[in-house]
Amino acid sequence: MAKDALDALHTYLVPVDGTEAGYRALTVAADLAKKHRAHLHLVHVIEVPRALALDADLSAAVREGERVLQRAEKLAEDYGVSVQGDLIQARQAGHAVVDEAVERGADVIVLGVEYKRPLGQFELGRLAQYVLEHAPVLVWLVRYPSAEVR
């Protein structure tokens, strides 16, 4: 992507799930956001099972989500970029990420994916697959090797 094209990206949306792949995607986005004076918006999605109300009290998941967001915000702040994080409860993470990108006017979604090969075949994952199919903005995947590969 040409430098001029990167300068046109003002808002990066980075879903963070607590995995190293998610944090790696965040550092890539933060580095680019710093160089191009862009804003980072972080989102952590708690998927709520259909058996529960969407606004169910999921205290343990909320605490974990807040911990993930705090670590992610600290990583982004270390790059000196403007950052905001949100914790969202939704039925499906992919749908929530796409909706958040639209709501926030994101120019690009930067998504970390682990490199997995169950049964010898590469698997992208449900979140990445959904976002790639439905996001109306640029989607960048940052592939990170899983623990078994490293």
C-alpha cells in the first residue's frame, strides 16, 4: 500500500481477544497509526450464549475483557497514539466487529489471526471469515504463528 493511501486511513479498529495474535495486530496498527497520525479504536467482544439475555451479568468475562483492554490500551499508549477501547456483549463477535467499524467510521479493521492447521488444513477462524465477508472497509489480517508452530 502506498504511503499516500496509508495517510488516508484515520481510524483503525482493532479487535483484541487476549491472544498474542490480537496483540501483534495491535502493535502493527499502533505503529502505522503513529506514523500517520491516526486514531486507534480497540474492541473486545464477549459472546453471549443464546440461552442468556444479551445483557446478562457475565462478571468473570467482563473482568477478563477489561484486563485484555487494559493491556491493549497500554501497548497502544506506549506507541504514543490516540486510543479508545470498548467492551461489547454480543451474540456473535464478527457481527459486533463489523457494526463497530461502521459506527466508529473506521477506515480499516486490523485483525490478528493465529496460524492453525487442524488436520493438516489451514483454518482462518470464524471471526476473520465473517469480517472478511461482511466488512464494508479495508480488512488487514496479521497472521501470527500458534504456540505449536513456534
